[in-house]
Amino acid sequence: MLEEVKQIKVKRSEFATFLNTTPSASSPTWSRFGKGVTSQSVAYNPTVNSEQYIDEDNATSSVDAYAPTINTPQTAYHGNPVFVYVDGLRRKRAIGDDALTEVLLVYIYDKNSDGSYPAEKQPASISITDFGGDAGNPLNITYDIGFVGDPVKGTVSISNGVVVFKSEADTPQEEE
């Protein structure tokens, strides 16, 4: 007989996205997306190759790569560290290396026994798509976070609001 596994609905707040808002500093400042952001999803944008071979009636598909992005519409809150950082990029029309930072995806819903959380740290490029809004409404900024290269897998510890990422490479692996 199979053991029944308890299924718990995961809240959106248990998948946290952080942005390094001081990418040129010696250590990152991880600022969590929240205030002003009502919806945010990772679009994985797979590259799918489909080929039909001469001896088959149906095509064969394979996933060859991903080009993840996060489209983020945000209501402007002056003093919010993510808005202040992204608005600074917009104001100087940052391009190339000046538009690079890091994004941290943290799976709070999957807490480890030591209290840390599985995470992925990812180099990223910020591109501003629009800024403004309708009369009488709050100011909005919309931007894309384009992932650059491969993620670094690891864990995150959060203590007193301080986020510390530790890569799997820095964690000793148990031998089997």
C-alpha cells in the first residue's frame, strides 16, 4: 500500500525573488521584490527543436535551451530599494555591463532541515520597457530581467532580514 503524502497549496509569497541592488559593491545587497509588484513570473522561453525523420509519421521534439526572463510591472514607491535601483538604471539608460546585476530565486516553500532554503543565483540584465501611466494613477515602471548564462544552485539563509547565499560548490557533499 502506498503511503499518502500530504499535499499543501503553496502561496506565491513562498517563492521569493531578490535583486542585487548594489552590483558594484564588494558584497551583494539582496532586496526582495514585493511593494509595488502584484504579479511576477519566470518565463522560461524554451528553444524547442522539432524534427521529423523520413521513417516516422510524427515529429520528434527536444528542448535545446532556455532563455528565462522575468517581466516585472511595478508601481513606483520612492524609497523601495528595488524601484530606486531600477529607476536609476532607467535614468542613466544603462546598457551593457552597466545594466548587469544578479537575481536570486528562493524556494521558501521547500525549507531544508537546517533552516535554509533551496535557491538559484543568476546573473541578469535589466532592460526598461516603459515608464509612466495614466493621469490620476500611480506612476509605473515595467522592465524585463533577462537571465545571463547558467544559474548557480545553492541555499539561502535569512536572518534578521539579511540574505546570505551559499553555493552548492561551497557546501561539502556527503559521500554515499
